Amino acid sequence: MKISTVFALVVAVGAAILAVSGCGSSGPAPITSPPQGPPNPTPPAKWLYIDHNGTFYAYALPLHADSKPERALAEWPGLGFTPAIAVGPYGDVAVSSSTEIRIFHPPIVSFERSHVDLSIPLTPAITEINPSGNADLVDTEYDPNDNLWLFNNIGAEISELRTPFSRNMQASVTIGFGQPGSKAAGYTSLGEGRFDVSATLYVYATNGAGNSRLFKIGFPYAKPPGTTGLNLDQADFVDSSQYLPTAKNPADLLLGQYVGPLRTPKPGSPPSPPVDVMSQFNEPLQPTKGLIPNEHVNTVVGALIADPPRELIYTLQETSGELEVFGLPLGGGAKPVITLPCLDSASNCTAHEHLFLAP
């Protein structure tokens, strides 16, 4: 998603390590299963999944210059609007409408109703529902422990469904967002979320003035969101904690679209003109010295994801939907090592884009 629509590129942004304090859910957050950290939190990726506005493309890895998708599937045949979609660390796919979550186990060959492994009706015990019986899910995400999280713009609420899933279940954790007195006060329009391998949640949100910012909520989620200090136009991100310890040169923080200066001005000098680029930040972020990228690429991407074992990032071009592969860490003037065309219609190629890696 982007703030043009949001969370764009291995975009993204994860991390300023700021402490958070206070109580931000509708009650004490229960302790969830402890995060399973390095050295090998998930199986190696064998598939790259692309979501182009409700159409699901599956590419076998590694990619080559002539790679073609193994399959192209409608994510919710006959739904009439684009569903939310998430891919778990072990390859499960959750596709969600405003009233129902459908879970599919791998191998993913069809999203027809006949292939649904579990259907979960959305109820007030799971997430906020309007008088018409609908939720407003702007995103869904799996965490490293295979739990599913829902980002609902009714009430600006984030909720967790803890594995094992069942048809009749309730949220294990509920987090209110944008509450008065918190660091996220006024930021009541949720965008996408991401998790690092320690199960810290990063989410971007927008306030009434149209400003978007990246926030973090640490496990066990009993405290309200803390700001990273980064303002975003699109918010897909990745931070260094998502890389295996064996990675030789892990990139730190990657943003699909960074809008801001490339250097800190000297005392008494005006700031440099803002740029609009894909960028990479060193961590830990240092707001007092200026949140300035250490590398950038003169492009903007609508989605991205990193493949830690291969030290690559996969991106979707914002203006064309082209799939591009870059080596990590980014260097100045970095060029994609592979570029593949978007095979969907022009309008679908640049709307509601996501990238997922799956075993």
C-alpha cells in the first residue's frame, strides 16, 4: 500500500529505536507466544508472490532475466473489490474481505472457495465492525510466529489472531491507535504494518493534516506506539533486525519513497531541496543529527521486500509496476540486476501493490 496509497518498498522503514511508554490497548495486552529469533527464523524462500490490485502472481526463485510467473490467480473471485492479503512465514495465505478471512495452506494453486482451508467470520470479538456488519481492513500481516494481525480503520484498531486459528475465535491483543496523550495522538488513519524478527510491530499512520509517520510497538505490545521520527510518503520498510546474523552486508533501513533532504545543512545555511527517492538509512537512527539517508536510488517503488539469505531486495516500480531486483546494501547509483515487466493492466500494475516471500 502507499501513501500515495502507503508502506512502500522494502520500503520501508523499520526502526528507530525509541522507547515507548504508557498503556495503549483496550486493556492489558496478554503475553503472546515469545518471538523466535535468529539464526534461522523461517524456511528459505522458494517463491516470490506479487499482489497487483487483487491479482496474485507466483514466481519461482531464484529469478532470471526471462522468468515468468508460474501462475496468476484472482485473490477473491467475484468479490467486487480488492481484498487484503498476507503471506505467513510458512507459506499460508490469508485473504480478507470486510466480513471474512479465508486461509489457504500451501501449495497455493487457487483462491476459489473450494480451496479454502479455513473461513473465519469477522466479529466484534475479532475487530471493530460498523452497523452494517463490515470491517474496514486496510492491511493484514503475519508476524514471525505465524499469528495474523488486522489493521482496521474503524476505530483505528490493530488486533491479533493467535495461532492455531479456528472458525470461532477472538482477538488475543487489541491496540488502539491515535489516542489523545500518546505519541500517535491524531494519527487515526492506519496504513500498513510490518514486523521484524523480534516481533516488534512497525506501522505507518496518517493524521488529519495528511502527514504520515512511522511508529513502532514492541513485544509484548502493552505500551502505546512510539514514533521513529520518520515522516513518510509511502511506508513499506525493512530494518536490519530482519536479516540473518550470517548476512555479510545487511542493509539497515530501506524506504521505497523518501521525501526529504539528502544532507544536514551547515549552521546558518538553508536546508537542501527535498528529493523523492528510494533510500537506505544506517541504524540506529539519530534524529538529533538529522534523519538523512546514507544511500539513495533515483527511483520510487510502490512495494519492496528483502531476501536476507541472498542479500537482495525485490521492488515494484511505482509508475510501471515493473519487478526489479537490487543487490544489498545499496550503493550510490545502484542499478537493478534484473527487471521484469508487469503482466497486468496498466491500472492494476500501479495500484494496491505488495510483495511476499514464501517457502
